[in-house]
Amino acid sequence: MKFMALAAVALAMVGCAEKDTKVTEYTCPTPYETVEVEQPAKGKQPKNIIFMIGDGMGLEHIATAWVANRGTLNMEKMPYVGLQRTYCLDWLVTDSAAAGTALATGEKTNKGQIATTPEGEDLQSMFVKAQEVGKRTGVVVVCRLNDATPATFCCHDMNRDEAESITADYLECGVDFIAGGGMNYWRDERTDGRDIFAEIGEKGYNTYDTAEALMTAEELPVAAVLAPLELPSALSGERGDMFRNMTSKALDLLNEDNKEGFVMMIEGSCIDDWLHANRVDAAVEEILDFDRVVGDVLKWAEKDGETLVVVTADHNTGAMTLLAGNIAEGSVVVDFANTGHNGAMVPFFAYGAGAEVFDGVIENSELSQKISAFIK
Ligand SMILES: [Zn+2]
């Protein structure tokens, strides 16, 4: 009996090993070239807004990714920089739901809430304002679409854990392009028997359930649910260019024959997951994958000339410290102070039309309000 119990424990450990083993040293094997972009003249009203969020990505994490990529990052090419405070109404240390609500709606709320006030009233995200003035909207993430950050832009709930009802909110929010994971909550493991993926198709969306199929999309609206939960990790090699391809497809379709412009949110969602696991290797590769997308977006915005790009984080995860490393070799040594979030400020970077208003030390809700002020 004792042997059986030990065997069961050993098996369980193998199953969880990937996220149970702390990794504090990493050398990135695949550094990439970063882009060069010209900042447009000041005083321009942006037609398009691309809001990019690295979940859990604090200053130390950016510094670590910079070393891993041999001393260069795309996000650092964005000329306007500031810091934002992430605390929520009822806690100093926020979660992604309350922080996402502040970034999406311009209003702070309590921990765990998806675009709702503490009293339970719905808060309207910048997507609603965009739709009111005739702009298109889009979301590209590498996590479940019902996860907190994307949900705060499109859905409402008092409880971030209500995965099935949050997913069903995508039927009502009128977003033009969504791509991410979470098919278990759209169709495959719902406990209420509904098939939200089929329902959104019946509402007129073109639906795709593989990244290859999404690349054939020719018109909006698009709903692409590409994995049971999260997309494959960047470290695994199975991600490939999936995140970049999802983003370029979104940009193509949102921009096509569009005089009014668009507002989209792109999230490097899984940076946070790997910081919770204290895995510097996987976290750095998630940041670098996100940063490659930042590079693509900056080149797109430069060519367009009427696009504002803002990159930030929702909060800092893992309290990671860069202890040592070698820029020429792309090697880093770090440590983590915890496996949760913390109350540190996080940076924001801005590029493109209107970018010059983004500076100083502000609240996360103010960052959202500054972006929303351009939606008209
Ligand atoms: Zn987290």
C-alpha cells in the first residue's frame, strides 16, 4: 500500500513538474533583430489605437528579457515612457481582473471583478466608446478568451471564475475580431450543454478553430478559438509564429476598407503564468514572443502614420530580481521573492500618433482614460 501511495505521488509530480520546478538561470538560444521606427510629428489625432498588455511584466522582467535578447527590445524603441500604479479598490496588490478593468474601462474596482463596479454595475470598456463612434474593435491573446484581461474589454461579471458565463458574453459585445484559446469554455467542457462557438457562428461570425484555418479568413467578424485552454507556450517551440500571425491577420482585416479606424487589445497573457511558476526560461520566452509582436505592430503603425501604440502591464508578478548575466551571451541569473503578484509600479511605453501625452507617474485607470480620450 505504501509503495502504491508513493507511486501515485511520484506520478502526480511528473504531471506537474513543468510548473513545479523553479528555474532561475536561462540563456536565450534565439535572439532576434529589433525594429527601427520614426516617431511621427506631435499633435496628431490617432485613427487607430493598439493597446498591448504584458500580463505580469514589470521593469525587472523587461530588463531580464533585454539581456536575454543581447541588449535590445522592440518595446524600448517607443519614445514616450512613464509608470503606472496598479493597486485596486480593495487591495494594494491587484489581480488581473481588477487591473484589467482599470485598463479597459478607466475605473478601478475590487479584486476578481470583470468590468463591474464593487456594487455590481457594468462598467463600459473603451471598446463600447469605439463602437459608438463607428470604430471596429479586436482582441488577440494567447490565453483563454475568458481569462481576466481580455474579458474586461468584452464581458462583465462580479466573479472572474465564472468562465462559462463570461465566455457567453462574447455573443453580445459586438467585437469584430477575437483570437485566443479556451475552447473548453466555448464548447468542449461546458456544463450547461451550450455550444457558444456554434452560437457565435450563427450570429454571423466567421469561426476558426486552428491557427492555419484563421490564416484563410477574408472578412470580419472573426471568432478564432485555437486551443482548449492557453495556446502552446513560447518556450515549447510549438507556438512558432502563431501570435504574430494572429496579430497580422487582425490588423489586415480591421484596417481593410476602414475610414473610421479601430481599437484593439493584444495581450502577452502567459508571461504571468510562468512568473507564478518562478520559471525564468519560459517567462523570458513569453516576453520575447510578445516583444516580437510589438516590433510587428510598430512597423505597421509607422507605415500607417495614424496609429497610436501603447504597451504596458497589468501588474508585476513574481517579484523577480536580475542578479547577474551576460549581455553578449544572452544569459541571465534571477531570483523570485514570491509566486504571486506584488504592488510595484509598472512601466508604459507609447509610440505613434498622440504618443507624446503618455508620460509621468499615473494611475492604471488614468492610462486608460488618456487612451479613451483619443476615441472620437
Ligand atoms: Zn497572475
